[in-house]
Amino acid sequence: MAQTITQKILSRAANRKFVDAGENVWLNVDILLTHDVCGPPTFDIFNQEFGLGAKVWDPEKVVVLPDHYIFTANEHARRNIDLLRKFAAEQHLPHYYDVGTERYKGVCHVALAEEGFNIPGTVLFGTDSHTCTSGAFGMFGSGIGNTDAAFILGTGKLWEKVPESMKFTFDGQMPAYLTAKDLILQILGDIGTDGATYRALEFDGDAIHSLPMEERMTLTNMAIEAGGMNGIIAVDEITEAFVKARTTKSYEIFHSDPDAKYHSLYRYDASKLEPVVAKPHSPDNRATVRSVAGTPITKSYIGSCTGGKLTDFKMAARILNGRKVAVTTNIVPATVQVARDLEQEMHEGKTLKQIFMEAGCNIALPSCAACLGGPADTVGRSVDRDIVVSTTNRNFPGRMGSKNAEVYLASPLTAAASAITGKLTDPRDFI
């Protein structure tokens, strides 16, 4: 019987030849991810349910990447790190990447890709809703709660319902002023924040497969913003080159059958799309940048698992080079590797870091930073009267700090163009 790529991956994980959408199956989990916000309660539930002294099912398959509230003096946040360290030591977890050491990596979803944990055809669950980012690698990635994560810790398995799939095909070529962020905001505006609830969002088409891996990660990252269980893109030569440069692990490639059954099909011509934003206070509150151009802003924020990758900063540098920002502009690398790359990647004879410094930007330490608000001393956090243009993924009230601030979600190109003018600005004014 015909299956989508998501069905095929879950069939493999369930040791079955076929699974149907809506069916409940036991899945064998390949990787469990957690971080400093959800790790401590997950470990606590594990100890309660499996007993003190119980061992995790496979230490090699547990990845702990602190990243959310780490560069802070907040005592509660610091205690969470202590709890991670304690559990990692007790369980002899080889993939714990401690803060304040050379092992520290940064934002978990980007670090997973850098460190070779994203393997095509595998199943990854994480205690973070943006675990769906990993689906860019032709694998199944989905966020879960702490209780489910604790069960995986003890058993290596999870009982899940197989999702229906929605397919989004982008034909044509990507214009220079268009990014993956524009594509996913376009989709969100069309289907809404509940339009894909408990479904898989499958992305396909020439425009998608022309994108570098980091741009594909932006698409799958925000599948959850539509309520999706996972986002996914089939493996191609670009995927394989990325994966093989970072791991020697073997993998299996799956593609959707031509006659696979979908909940719904959407088709776009990428060449006809234009830059968009999500206005306050929802990721589906879409508007073209042109329609809101001139709206004053107080901050520009370029960072997060969605917009803090090297590709995002290369795009921003195209616009910021040789210009000065008119508002506070925060550059927040997702990972330590990205931060290093800012010092080495060249654009027109300058490093990206040099371009950002000369433009008057603030460069922060690699972490989630203001994307999830955070303690009072969090870099980039919004205050009451802030109007922020941001490359992050959510703009609900209070998401980046103050409940009275307004956040416009945008591409790195739009965030950079707006930083220069001090108002929402279409990147086509600079490209």
C-alpha cells in the first residue's frame, strides 16, 4: 500500500511494513533530546516512575543540550543546570554538553544538526516543540512532554498515533529577496496556527530542493506553529552531503509514494511570492512587508533556532554591510560553531562579525536568549514599549519579555532592512 515519507519512517520504527494514518503504534526511538528547561522535570519523573538507581535505556541515545536560560545570574536557572549535571553524571551520559566548558554547543535544534545526530530515516523525540526542525533531514522529529520523555528514558519506546500528512509544493525559483521564513509565514497565513494540528507538513518542489540545509531547517522548525506534529523534507544530494560531512553512521532514505494519500495539497509558485511578516500577536497574522512598511520599530532581533544559523547571518550581512542600524539590533548566534563562523565567513572582504560590529549591532553569546523571554538579565529581552522585528518563531504576548511589547516575525533580510531604517522595510528596497 502507498505511504507518505512520514508513514514509512514510522513503519520502520514500529517494525512494520505499513502503518496507516490514525493508527496507534509502538515506536522504537533513535534519539531523545532534552535541555535545561525540561530536562530536570523529565529526570525527576524518570526517577519517580522507574525508581532511584534505575538506568536509562541507552545512554548513547540521550542528548542533553542546555541552551535556554544559561547566561544568567538567576538562581533557579542555575539550579536547573546543576540538576542536569547530576543526572548526566549518575547515568554516564556521553552526550551531555555542559555550559561553561569547551563542550558547550548552543541551541539544541541547530547543535543536533552540527553534531551529526540528525540521521535520515530515524525517529527523534525532544522535550521542545521545535524538535520538528530535524525533519529537514528526511527523518521524523517531534516535540513531546516531560512524562513521555521520561517513559522513553526508561524504555526506548513511545506509543504514538500516526499523523495524516499535508503536502506543500513550491515550484519555480526563489528570488534573491525571498527566504524560507517567508515561505513558512505564507503557509501559516493560509492555514492558521491550528491548520495542521497533529499532522505532518511535507515540503517539496524545485524551490525547496534548491535551498541549503539551514534554510530547510527554518521550514520544518515552524511546522509546530501550524499545530503540526512534524515537518519533513525528503533527502537529496544536498542533505546527504551535509550528513556525510558530520557522521559516518549508516542510514535509510525514504520517499513518499506517488499515489500516497494526503489530507490536503497546497501548491505555490515561489517566483510570485513576496516578503511577508507575521504581525502581533500570532504567527499566522500574515501581511506583506509592503503593506506594513513604515511601521516604527525599537529593536531588531536576529537569532534563535529559526533565525540564528550561519545562512541567516549571511543574508543579514548582505543588507547591513556598509550601513548603520538605526535601532538596537541584537545578533544572537544559535551555536558556538555559528559564533566562530561569524569571525571567519567573509562577505565583500570583511568577516560577518566585522560587518555587524561596524553597523552598530550587539553580538550576544550563543543561546536561545530572548526568544523565550527569560530572566530579567536575558540579552535582547523586550520591555513595555518595544516594537520588535524578529527572526524568531513566535510572537505571542510576553514571548520575548514584556506582555506589552509587539513582535513582528520576519526573515533575516527584512529584520536587517528594518534595522537600518528604524521602521518595517521591504528588503527589496536594498536588494
